[in-house]
Amino acid sequence: MARCSHCLSDIRKDGEIVEEIDGKRLSFCCQSCASIYRILHNAGLEEFYRRRTGWSPGPPEETKTDPSLFYDYLKGERGHRVLELTISGIRCASCIWLIEHYLKKEQAIEDIRINYATHRARIRWDDQKLSLDRLLNLISSIGYTPRPGIYSEYQEALEREKKDLLIRFGTSCFFSMQLMLYSVALYAGYFQGIEPVYKRTFQFIAWALATPVLFYGGAPFIRNTLSSIKHRSLNMDVLILLGSGSAYLYSVLMLLKGREVYFDTASMIITLILLGRFLEVSARRKAGQALQRLIELQPTDARLITPEGKPLFLPVSSIKRGQRIEVQPGEKIPLDGIVVEGEAEVDESMLTGESRPSRKTLNSEVFAGTLNINGRLVIEVSRLLKDTVLSQIITAVEEAQSRKAPVQSLADRVVGWFVPLVFSISVLTFLFWFIKTSSIEPSLMNAVSVMVIACPCALGLATPLAVLIGSLRASTKGILIKGGDILEQAAKTEVVFIDKTGTLTEGKPSVTDIKAFINRDDLIYLSCVAEASATQLR
């Protein structure tokens, strides 16, 4: 069965669309895939097909986008617009590479940043040269769907991927644990001796246990490797499959010859890397949830006071600057504004870190997301939803996630040549030992060892995950880090200036020491007098 050259979906014979592009006959599952392929080909972005890994086969979404839905998320003045949106349909990091490179071919696009953890994008462009409608159509034309505001599709996809990886890891772990029992017996027999009949039996059992680990647990690596080879690109999945697959095939060959086998090596590579992938997906999902918790601080509705003086519940996004809203005790303030009526204590700890409530009276400034504790307030809105201090904090956190640290950029470059380097060293190792010993077995064993010991996960995942989790953990503690580059520079910090003690305390004062400027007896006497007259201290 043929596969679509764009989305890798299986194509039925009666639904195959064949086109010739630059002398190559290509098959597509639908006109959308054929159109996207032509667009990328004409834009010189066919490298996308070589770069992509972890791609989930399936045709692109076909949905229409209404530009009017995005007006509430526009910032800036005419000629210097900023749009915040969610892009659905992203399946791997190469999708982000494609969107960024395709949009940057437009001169009107000044900057674009896409957060891989949430699929949130921030685009800065000149809307006098490129309309909002045209910008959204550019994104849609290459198979992705722009959506306004927050969209939970990515979190749902991560949850599905997490469950799939958990099942694969659990299955692989079960078989690998059983396999290790027999492997320990085989290793003990190698050093202390073992009956040939038991040795052969244990080896065949090890083969049976390792097979489902490689072909079921390792199925994602097999698919990605085949796709990578098809598009003439070597990625981390190729190295993973080469290491585990070569150990497996070598062990099968040695099993047929009655020699030592290493099925446990092949099995444990797959199992441990599945664990790494599971932890990665879990971390990305938690990162998205941490950002979502910040977003959820923003109320969705507001009680608008109509010209007749009656309250009317409306979505926060529909409230205009200058309108008046009412906030009852126990409610969160929906938008930044100025108090025009009423008095109350407001908990602003989510913004300032101060544990004590702040007293708000006439003409006091209040902020979205803070909590009205004990009084009715009427507030005149001074900032729209997209301009509130809370929105600026959320934007800062999103930008921090999308900015790369210098060490992360280095890791991205290293990954590109790391795989072919390991493969080349493995081939040279095989040739060296074959020339030296004139025997295939030790040569093959040493070549396989090179690929087995090459651990790609730390190189490819550690840096971006460290930046992502670090910035989000800090944000939940009230510390905003502007980017991965800032986080990396912080390691070199020697002196820190703190502007106020409130940022260092927990709001729970306790007596640590007493220093008196009078004698002890007078101090006790005065303390007793003060305590006796202060009933609230009893």
C-alpha cells in the first residue's frame, strides 16, 4: 500500500493522487496534501520532510478561519501589530521550524516565536503590508490551523501520547524484567559453567521475550527511522534503532551459531528510552498545565454596570476601556482599573508576593486576577484584557519558554552531526577490528558496542527540558525569567540585590532574638503592663 508523500497516511488504490514534481512521481492521499507539498517545494522548504521526527501520520485539518475572532488578541499600533494565537496541527518540532521559516519569507513578518510546550505563537508584523486575513491564510495554506486564545488540543494530544508511551513502556518493562532473570542466569553460566541444554533453552526464551520489546515497544522508533531514511535524514530515532536493532540481530546470529547472546541489551535500550520519552511528554504536559494555571487566574466574566445602574454579566473580552464593573467580596477582579466607589481589602499576593492584603479606596489602582476580600468595589476599567498586568506576566512566561539558551542552540547543532558521527565511528570500528583479527564476530560485536553506548536522549532532550521546566517552576513561585539565555547567565551570578524584604519572607513572622536597652526587671514589668492592657493579645 502506497503512503502519502506529505502526511505519510496509507493510501487506498482508488483514492491515490499521483503528481510529477521535478521528474519525481509522488503519491498523495488528498488534494490538500498535494497542494501543501507544492507550496513547500516552491518555497524551497523540502528540508522539512528530512527533519521531521515523531510524526503522526494523518492528513491536515481543513477548517476555515474567521479573522474577526482574533481581534481581541491583537496588540500594538497600526504598522506594528502583535498577535497571540494557538496553532493546532503541530505534530513535532520540525512543524515549528516549518511555520517559522515559511512565515519569515514574508518581508512584513518581523518576528515569530512558537512555544512547543503549548503551541502558542506570538507574531509581530506590519499589518500595512500584510493583512491579518492574509497572515492567517499563510498558516492555513501549509496544513496548520490558527485558533484564537487558548486551545486545549495540544494538551489532549500529549495526554494520548502519554498513555500510549505508558502502555508501551509498561509492556516493555514487563518483558525486560523477565528477560533479565534469564540473562543473569546466562551471565552466571558464562563464568561458572552451565549445562548446554539449559543454556540453549534460556537463550531461546530470551529471544522470545526480547522480540515484543523491539517490535511493539520500539514501533515508534521503527516508523520514524523508515520515514527518516526515506527522506535521506539521520535523526536520534535512527541511532536508537541501530543500537537496539543491531544488538538484537547480532544476538539472533549468535543464537543460531550457539554463541553468547545479548538480547537484554537490545531490550533495555528500548525500555529505558521509552521511559525517557514518557518522562519528556509528562514534563511537557506539566509545563503546559503550569502555564494554564497562570492563565486561569484571569476571570472569564465581569459584572458590567449598565447606564441604568443594573449589573449585567458579560465575557471579560467584551468589556471596553472606561466602562464600570462591580466586584463583590470573595470575587476576583476581572480587569485592571481604578476604584470609583467602595472600599475593600484586596489580596495582591499573586502579583506582589506580599502576604498582607492591600487596602483599596477611592482612586486606588487594582489589577486583574487579584482577590477582593471583604468589600464591594466599583471599578472603572483602564486596561483591556490583552493589556492587563496579568496578561503581560503570561506573555513574559511564554516568551521565556520560546527563547533558546546558547547551550540549547549548541545542542541543536550538535544533534545534527552526532548521529552520522556515531554511525561513521561504528563503521570504522568494524573495519579496524576486521583488519586486525580477520574475523567478523569480534568486529561486529565492537561495532555494535559503539552504537549501543551512544546515548542520544540526554543530548537531544536535557537542555530544552531544563529551560522549560526551570522557567515554569520559577513562575509558579512568583519569579519571572525572561528567557533561556537569562536562565543560563544566572549560573554566573555572584551578587544579588533584593529591593524589599517582602520578597524573602513567608508572611509568618516569629521572634528570633530580644535586645533590650533597659535592665531585665524593668523590661519584664513593662511587658506585663502592656500585655494586661492589650486584650487582643490574650
